[in-house]
Amino acid sequence: MNFFEEDKLTALQSIEKAQWIAFAPAVFQTTRVLRDTGILQLIQQHADGLTQEQVVEKTNVSKYGVRVLMEAALGIGLLTCKDGIYKVTKTATFILNDKLTQVNFDFMNDVCYQGLFTLDKSIENGKPEGLKVFGDWPTLYRALAHFPPKVRESWLAFDHYYSDASFADVLPIVFKHKPKSLLDIGGNTGKWALECFQYDPDVVVTIFDLPGQVNMANKNITARGFGDRIRFHESDILVESLPFPKGFDAIWMSQFLDCFSDEQIISILKRCRQALNPGGSVYILEPFWDCQRFQVGAFALQQTSIYFTAMANGNSQMYHSDIFKGFIKEAGFEVAEQKDMLGVGNTLLVCKPV
């Protein structure tokens, strides 16, 4: 569905939206402070509402702090006020209770917010200049295992939320032909491998990832008692001279290829051909912004592309499906099957060598 073919806003709506964009940082940080100080939750707990004075009495926030935050919340649309009584809106309820909103909010605040200030430099240089707020790293993936715990927790929650919800839908498709060996490229913490072990009693999974991620996966999988069915291949997939392991019936990549540039995706897929057994398939799970049911889904993915630019690697994005399928074709594969709207807006592409 194409949501972007024409401008549907009136002039008044357009200037209002322009102001929302201009004040977006203040809107975001005010909302964060209202949430993290407990003000929103406190008001939500009182169905009849609270005055500013009552909020001051029940929190550790100053009278001035309560006043400016709660007044700003009116314009943002988090609170209503009648006769001095403040109540939460439906938007505030989602900020407080909706898992999707919480995951996105914490990811943007903890991982992206400070680094986005150097987006212009990332566009100019093709490098994740914003990542410097966490240290001197070439890409986020090498930095991930060394992030402060809260930052790493928010990144993993974001990553897992969008992929994990699709696992129940895709497992029957991946195991339809009973693969005995599966290569999980970008296996991260090992969550997909664990799902495979529980779904199929015979499959052996090899996780292909960087050393820091392999260490996390090894701990998680061993603790769950599947150490005899897991293998690891530690390597940097961007070093083309280093060979892929071979002999796999299936290759799995979940929200992995969007972490690379156009040329790198094609290179990775070409090397996947060499790792497959005859008759094997490559399974690619990706959220394509043009395959979303709702415009807000496309919006979220388009903005996530900016995270890749400023923070992750400086050269990848959340792709339009037509562009991505062009990479698949150039690498010598065809899309044998496509399943859209799996989990939270994911698409599964089943690819066969041509």
C-alpha cells in the first residue's frame, strides 16, 4: 500500500505539523521526564484526576517542575485539564502501557538520541558518527557487547521485539522440509536457535556472528541445555576473504541484512549460495516499509533508517521491498515464496538459487 503519493493535509494542518517537528525534541524529552518521574503514572492511578499541588505532594518533583511539565503535557496531548484537575489521555495510557511504544521510546532515548545530533556528518561521511557518544567504534555491532547495560538492554529489547513476534509464524515454513543443519547468520543472543531446538528435536544450528555476540549466545544456549546441538562460527562477515562455513540445508537471517549497504548485502547473499547444500533455501525475515498495513508502521521503519545512518554503520536502512528483491536477483537467487505481515510488520522471503 502506498501512503505517500499525495499531500493530504490542509494548509492549517501542515503548519501545525511543522511546529510539531520544530518542537519534537522538547516533546520527546518532556514525555520521558513525565514518565520517568512517575507523574503520568500517578495521575493515571487517580481516575478523578489530580491538581498540580497534589502531584507535588505525592512526588519528589518541585512545584516549578510539576507546573512546567504538566502544562507542556497539555499541548503534547498527554493530559487534559478542567477546573484545575488533570487527567491522562489515551496517548498517555499508551506511553505508559503499550509494549511497542515503550520499546521504541527507550531505544530512541538510550541508543539514538544524543548521536542523532551528528546526522549531517554521518550523511556526509557515510559513517556512524553518532556512535562516538559511546566510544571509538567502526560500527555499532562491534560496540554492542561493550555498551553500558541500560543502552544494551534497550537495543536488544528493540531488536528482539520486532523479530521474536514472528517466530511462531515462520517456524512451520522454515521446517516444512525438515532441514537437519541450519546456519543462523547474525544469531545475536541465540533466541532463534533456541526456538529451533524446541520446535525440531534433530536440527543442529550454527550461529555465525562476531565474538561478543557469540559469547552471549553460548551462555544463553548452554544454560538452556542445548549445548550439544549448537555450533559457532566466529567471524566478521564483512571480510570477504574469510569463507563461510558450508553444508547447510537452510540459512536464516532475521533483520540482519538491513544492517548492511547495498553492495554488502549482495556480497553476503552470493556467499550464502556457496554455503547451501543442493536443494537448500535462504530464509530472510525483514520489515519492509512498503509492505506495512498502516502508515504509522511505514513511518516507524523510515525513521529507523536514520538510526542506521547515524548510529549503526552509516550505510544501511530499512528497505523498500522492490529494492531489496533486486539485491536477491543480482546475487543469483529468486524469491520462491513471500509471506507478509508476520508478527510486527515482518515479511519472510524464501529464496532459492537460480
